[in-house]
Amino acid sequence: MEIRGSAEDYDPRRDDTASKTVIGNAEIMKYGDTNIFDILKRAPGVTVIGNSIRMRGLGGNYTQILVNGERPPPGFSLDNLPPEQIERIEVIRAGTAEHSMQAIAGTINIVLKKVVAKAQRDVRINTSYSDQQRNLFVAGTLADRAGNLSWFANPVMGRFLMDSAGEGLDRFIDPAGQVTKLRDYTRASTGDNTFVGFSPRLNWKLPDDGQLNASAFISGNRNEFNNASAYVYRTGSFNRIDYADVTTQNAGRSRNAQGELNWVTKLAGGKLDAKLSASSRSSTQTMRSRSVTADRAIRYRNDSDTEEDSTTWSTTGKYTRTLFEGHALATGWEYNRQRNDDDVLRIQGRLGSEPAPVRERFEPVVARYAAYAQDEWNVTKDWSMYFGARWEAIRTDSVGTGLPSTRSKSHVLSPVAQTLFKFPDKSGRQLRAALTRTYKAPNLQQLTGRRFYAEENSLFTPDGGGNPDLQPELANGIDLTYEHFWAPGAVFSVGTSQRRIRDYIRTLLRQEADGRWIWRPVNSGNATVRTLDVELKFPLKAVMKEAPGIDLRAGLNRNWSKVDGVPGPDNRLDEQIPLTATLGIDYKGGAHSGGASLAYRGGGPLRVSAEQYRRQFLRRDLEAYWLWKFTPQYQLRVTASNILGEDSHEYQRYVTAAGAEENVGRRPESARISANLELKF
């Protein structure tokens, strides 16, 4: 008897009970994308805005980003992660016990390669240009194996140059509708960022399918940014001192080091996968700021020197085995501890006087620990169920100069249940459902009592502060999805979901007794998020057998939200995009490949609080690429993005009994051309 099978017969999106889309290495490399952000632009239900990755249209860290199932250490940048290092990307729509439940919108898990299948030697050179920025990125790969040992080394280096401008106006309108304050402003920013990095990995195959893996990441960064703002006052006075010119210079250096040991072995009839990792980051940052009035009579200095040191260590583990027929059981643990030491020297005051330097020290410590269990049960050949529960806790201790010691503790128990039912007769049609409890914990800056002072304190440039009494946002959710895999490589899906959020965290703007404006985060009641997702993807051969190698894709994401504590209308969650739509076409044939995509993001008014308003502006991004494989060893990819050259806009409004203050801004942007040359040896 002969049994034939292939890994191609298994599709995690189609066959796994837990709802997720897996982008494998072959798909990652198929179109010659040069970074993870370009790869995720094709992922269903994912919106990429610059270097921000979002699901369900939600910003503000509602989408969890993991690397190898863990949160990246401080200083880790996805910009520096070459696609060749990635084994797969998991887009997880509903929470799973295996990963942290800090995923109200969803989770993006980037899994890096451990085992080298064949020798690899290559160099990749990437450069891009627009009116606002110029980049150069060089990376190389050296990988091979000998017997049970394989290794992988990846050096990277790059330089980023930025030169952008902006303009806008601030105005105050009294209750009678008269503009009593008006000023125009222009802003210019330049920047220079240089980085180097090195990522080695080793893998040893052990008896009985065991593995021992060691990996490291070392990087260094140097940056300098300059900003200049010029104000022309048309009507009235905005501050106690109306500065006409404000210049700021920032320069910094940072060093990062991370190491990880991973052991995989058989244990008591199952498999244990345990990891131990540690990381360290140190940085220095200097700021020199000068504010000058129009007559040059008053000049104000705001200088600071900051030294930051951060150490993190963590351990995670997962044990899996089959106890009963049709059951795949898993349990695991996670512990993470991060300590920061920040030393700040500030000098503030008018030039001509002798302001005394002020030294401040902040020492926050964050500990996270979790335990979980899950079971995937194949009830029948067409019906499977997933049950899990995860307990997570976070403790934050903060000590700072002139601040009381604070401690914040919270814990969440998150049950989750998912089910998958496949219609009989291999029709390719199936239904999914999920019930989840996820959460979003406040970050370190939100919890500490440290205050950040704005030089020109106003409604739109306030101070920043924390709130040690913040509690996590808790979300009970339900997801329903219909999928139809109607041809090889073709899928149509439509899904809907709801998240009911408790203790929603809003950042509110308030004026204190001394007249200074300050942002502070607070828990402010409940919020509701609803989504509708539609996806269609298929190769043209699915409808025309003699068609060329063309893939078509389209997606629509409609998002709604409502914050109960904010009067309507337009009381949506801050930063949520109400509508995204994408159309894409990719062609692959012989030595040449190419494609294009059009992404549309809707906008509209947004009410943050009873007094605060913003507007999100619609945007259309057109992108196209062309890939030429000269030989199997050499290829060139050219990409044009923001072909329509759309600018960025912003609008804010704050209303009080005395009137309304508005800020309108525009930042010009242009098309960007990038080229990536890959050389294999």
C-alpha cells in the first residue's frame, strides 16, 4: 500500500480551529517585498499606515505585535528584520491562550527561521527617495549546515535622511463667532539616523527530534533631528509670552543586545518547548531648545541630557501532548521582568539668568507573568472545537525624584472558545465562531507619575502625565466568519465581530489651577467596537484556465465604535479608521513580475470628549512594483508608492464656554521610489 501526501494539502487558515491566516516563507518571498510592512499590506484584515500595523482599524496598541510568540524587547525594530529571516507570519483574529490576551484587535506573530534547509549567501541593497526622505539599507545573509548543526548570520546597516515641512494655523473663536486670536506657523524638520545590527543563530538537532537553538541580536543607533517653527501673530495673544521662533536639536545614541536559548525535547509522552532570553539597552539623548520673541527681547532655553538603561529577562515554555483520541492538549507559562533606570539633567530658564540645573531619576520596574492551558478537539472529521484559558498578571513599581513611590497591580483571567464546522462533501465552505475575553494593559508611561513639561504650554502643546490608578481595558468579544475555498488558491470570506470594552482608557485634556494644560489618561466607562470584513482573493486561472499568472485580491473593512462616556455623534474610539478598502493585482511570469494596489482609507469627524474634536482625513494610496530576475542569482525590484502624492492633514478643536480653539495643519508628501537589488552567491 502506498500513501501519498504533501504539505501543500494543509492550509492553517482553512484547517486550524483557531482563526488565523498564515503567510508562509514562499508567499513572503513571492513578490520580492523588502520589509514586513509591505508584506502585511496584502494580509486580509490588516491596515498598514507608515510603520503602524492595525487590525479592526484600531490604533493605540490594540493590535499585539509578537516575534516568536513574545513581545519584542526595547529597542527592537521591525524595520531591520529582512524577509529572508521570517519563516511565517500569523495573523490571529481572535485571542488564543497560547499567546498573550493583550490583543483586543488581534495579534500579528512573526516567527523567525530556526533551521537552515540549504546553504545561503546573499547581499541585498535597498535605496529609496522622495522629496521628504532618502534611505539606504544593506543586509547580507550567510547560512549553512554541517551534520546536525546549522547556522544563520545576518548583518544589516542603514541610513535614513529626512527633510520635511509643514504649515498651518491656530485660531480662537469667541461665542459670537469672531476670531479673536489668529496665528500662522511653518515648520521644518531634518533628520539623520544611522544604524548597524548583527543577528546570528545556531541550531543543533538532538536525538528523538529534539533541538537546541541559540540566537542573538546586537545593534547600535545614532540619530540627530532638528526642528524649527516660526509663528506670525495676526490677531491677539496666545500665551503669557508669544514666541515667534522655536528651534530644537535632538541627538542620541543607543546600544541593544539580546540573547535567547531555546530547548525542544520529548518529555513524558509529549513535547516541551522552553525558552530563556535576556536583553539590555542603553541610550543617551541630548536636547537643546531655544525660543525667541519677535523683537528678540526674550530668549528661553530648555536643555536636557538623558541617560536610559533598560534590562529585560524572560522565560516561556509550552508542553503539548495527546491524552485522548482527537484531543491536542497544551499548557505553558510566561514570565517577563523589565527594569528601567532613567537619569535626566534639565536646565530651563531665560537666557541671561543663571537657572539652576535639576537632576531627576526614575526607576520603574514592570513584571508580567502568565499561565495557560488549551485543548483542540476534533469532534468529527468536519467539526472541531478549541477551548482555552489564560491567567495574566502585571505589576508596576515606580520610584522617581520628587514623586511618591507608586505600585500598580492587575490580573486578568481570559477564557476563550472557538469552533470550526466544514460543510460535508469537501465543498470548501465552512463556518467559524469564537468567544473571547481579551484586554489592553496601560503602558509604563501611562502608569508612572512622571510629568513631561511642554515648553510652549497650550491646548495643542500640553504637558504629559501618568495615572498610577489606571486599570486594564477588558473586552468580551464574539466573532462569526463564513469562508469558501472555491478553487486552489482562491477564497471568499465575510466576517463580523463585536468587542464590548470595559474601563476604556481615554487621554483627557485638562487645565490645572496654575493655568497649565496637561494630558492625563483615565478609565472612562465602556465602549463598543463592531466590524465587518469581506475578502476575495483568487488566481485568474480559477476562472480562465488559459489565463496568465495573475492573482487578484480585494478587501473591505467597515469599522464602527461608540464610547459611552462621550456625547454623540462621532464618539468613536480615538484613531479608529471607519473604512478601508483595497484592490490589488499581481503578475508572475518568467523573469518578470509586477503588480499594483490601491488602498482607500475613509475619514470623518471624531469626538474625543465633550470638549475635544478631531477630524480624520480620507486617503488614497496607489502603489506599484516591478521585479526583474536577471538570473537565478540576481534580481532587481523597483517600487513606487504614494503615486498620487497625497499630503497629510490634521484638524483639532477644543470647545469651552469662552469659545473654541482650533488647529489646522498640512504636511506635504510626495511619491516615493525605491529599488532593491539582491545578489546571491
